[in-house]
Amino acid sequence: MSKRNKKGRNIDGVLILDKASGHTSNAALQEVKRLFSANKAGHTGSLDPLASGLLPICLGQSTKVAQFLLDDDKRYFVRGKLGEISDTGDSEGEVSEYGPTIGIDKSTVNNCLKKFIGIISQVPPMYSALKKNGTPLYRLARKGLEVKRESRKVSIYEIQLISLEDNILTLEVSCSKGTYIRTLIEDIGKSLGCGGYVFELRRIGFAHLSIAQSITFEELQDKGFDELDKLLISSDEMLPNLKSIYLDHDQSSDIKFGRKIKCKALNTPQKIKLYDANKRFVGIGESNSFSEVLPKRLFT
């Protein structure tokens, strides 16, 4: 009896998944990997279990570009409850009353939101995946422990007030990497004097991607490999802001073996998309001020 192939398919590409609320990002990753029978998979930055929305899943060699997507900006749809706070910053925690909401209207909120536009400081929440001496903060928080966290700078590009009804604040937020939306809602609530916590969070934009391009796991389940594979985006499509250079045969060989090449058109440090002599995407390079390009992450 032949052994079952446990390695999976050698398939490369990126699936733009619409993760469901209530699932961890790793669980969603493993479900997609199993469905595609992929030999390797990774995601480009996790979403909280409470959150839904855009979660690019990289399959096969596309996992090599995942690290270059982590710095990209995000856009969120969020609904927060004013007048109460939660020990986790969201509806999964223990909720308690905080302050009155009488007199808080759209004008009040809009004036408050102006203070959060631009570069702001945030203290990461205890219920986060950040680590203290190798231990995720959320594990410490579950034991009732709290440790000092250093504040960090993040950029809030835009906050759009969608609605304010029955103490439910609905916003769309465009922000930089590393922004904690739970912390943002908590800080807005405290600034308003009433407190607040997140009870619905959805990532609707990631880099150049829109939620309209995504697909749910339920929509994937009845599809065969041919249909599934057509849903994948190529690795280089995920990096539209990087310059492209096309190598000749000698340059292709040099890059493949880890050697730097000369490129007079490039004289500043930057990441570069590399294409071989057959115009096939072969990975990411990095240029320097000496018009040299060095291999950074190559496909095999």
C-alpha cells in the first residue's frame, strides 16, 4: 500500500479571504490550507477572533512575500458601545459602566475625533499578541496579571463618523500598521468622558486591496482545485508599489546563486521585484546607493 502524500500540492498564490468573526486567524489559515491541499501557507498579519474581514492567505512560495505586506496600511469598519468599558476592550470581556452619555451628539464626537487624526501614541492592550519575555500578553492577562507596556506611535489618516445612535458609535478608520482599533475606541470613549468598547470590527481595506475582492470560506467549500486556483492572486500582484526590473540570462543566474548584480537605473535603497529572462517573477531584491541589486527573498 502506497503512503499517502502528506506534503500537499505545490501551489503558489494569494487568496484574499474574508475571515468570519469568531475564528482565529490561524484557524482560518489552516482551513484554507486544507481546502487547497497546499504544502505551505501563511497569513499577512492576524485579525482578532472578534474581527472579520480581509485576511490575505499566502500559499506555497507566496509565503515569501508575506513579510513585505505587513507594513501596509489598513482600513476598518468598527462599531463601539459608549458609556461602558470592557476589560478586554471588546465585547468578549467583562463589561462595566463607566460614564454618562447625555449630551454626546455627532458634533461632540466629530470634535473629539479631530484629536485622533495624525500621529498618535497608543499603549498596546494587555489582551494582545505582543510578548513580554517571550510570553504573549494575553496569556498574562488571562491570569489576572498586568505588565507595563511602552506606548508606540501610530498614524491615523482618517476617521469617518458613519452614525451615532443609541450610544452605538459607528466609524470607518484608515490607519497605519500596528494600530489597535480597540485601544482607539477606548481612548475616544475616555476622551468623551463616557468610556467605550468595540463590539464589531471588520477590516475592509488592506494595502491596495478592498473587501469587495475577498471571498468567504463558505463560498470556497464546494469548489474543486481548478476553480479554487483561479481565485488566487499572483505574488507580484500583491506588491504594486515596488519597482520591477527584468534580468537577462546572466543576471538571472547570478541572482539565483545569491550574487549581486549591477543596475544603473537604481541608485537608492529600495525593495525591487525581480523578473528573469523569461519575464517570470522570481522574488524580491534590494538595491543600494551603488547601483547594485542583492537578492532578498527568492522563489525556487
